[in-house]
Amino acid sequence: MTPWTAIVIIVAIIFISRARRHRHEYSGPAPDAAYTAELEREVADLRKRLEVLERIATDGNETRRLASEIESLRDR
């Protein structure tokens, strides 16, 4: 083995070890189950609100229905 081959191998080993360490350092902590559940509840709530807004936007100009939808949202 020539000295240049040895240098290339050493540099490759150093590069690979640093890349692995970097990947483990910045992968972040494991997701918290409680936090994930909270986010899922929030997404479900936002989907319900979006459904109401889509219904309001696509149902035409029924003022009574619009007023009742707004009142039902205020009651929450």
C-alpha cells in the first residue's frame, strides 16, 4: 500500500465517522407521545372547522343558515 492510498483511506474513515456523528446529533429527540396526540387533536379540530367553512362557502346565500352556523361556533 502506498502512502497516498493510506492517506485517502484515513481521510475516508474520518469523513464517514463525522458524517455518522453529525446525523445522530441533528436527528433530534424522539417525538413525545403526548405532544403527538395533542397535535392530532388540534388537526382534527381544524378539519372540523374547515368543513364548516366549506359548507358555508358552498351553500349559497342562506342568511339563516349562515347565522346558525356562526352561533353554533360561538357556543363552543
